[in-house]
Amino acid sequence: MSAKISVLLPTFNNAEIIRPTLESIRWVDEILVVDSFSTDSTVDICREYGARVVQHEYIQSAKQKNWAIPQCANEWVLQIDSDEVLEPGLQEEIEATLMGFGYRSSITFSVNGYRCAGCIPNTIGVCSGVTQVASKTRKCTPT
């Protein structure tokens, strides 16, 4: 695959639930954890999976993610929450789609019959309870 993918994973005291999430994203080129100063072993567990960890005070979800996105090493960013797991087969679908779309700003994948559309350039995301992976349905204009 030519396009490299970073995962943006916000965390705070998620040690008891984070391993399945990390297992489901092992295939990406970079895991960037933006941690809100966890006091449990969340950071240590993430580092076991090769994640790069940065810490940032949590104010609000969008602010946290917008702060972290520019720190991702790769052009394409998959955002997933610590209590979510990518479904089997989604890795292959993402990789195949990125190979065919080059430099388009974002892509939407339907998962479990849901289609979530966001507009963060070059970002694939996961929304609460439903796997959301970016928007190819809207034109994204960086501001």
C-alpha cells in the first residue's frame, strides 16, 4: 500500500479496555495516542503496542483531536476511540480504497449499515457505537 495511515487514539484511564482496540489497529503505520494524563497503566499498555504517546489536557473532544491531528506523521489519519474495535475486513477495505483514491480529502465506508459523514481532511474516524470512516460524500475545504 502506498498511502501510509496514522491512528489517532484519545485516551484517559482506559487500561482495562484498551487492548482490543490496540489489537485491531496493529496494522497501521503509526499509532498516536493523545492521553489526558492517565493515572492508570493506559500509557504503558499503549507503548507496548508501539504507540507514540503525547499528553494533552482534555478540554473537549473536538479540541483534543484537532490539537493532535497535525502531530500525526502520515497524511491519512484514522481516529478511533479507546472503547472501539475495527471490524474484521475493514483494514483490507481501507487499504484498497486508499490505493485507488490517491489525494482525495476523505473517504466514507459503510459499516453495519451505517454511513457517517464528517469533514476533516484526510481523516478517517470512528464515531460512538458505529464505525465511521471519513467522508467522501462532502467536499472538504481546509480552513
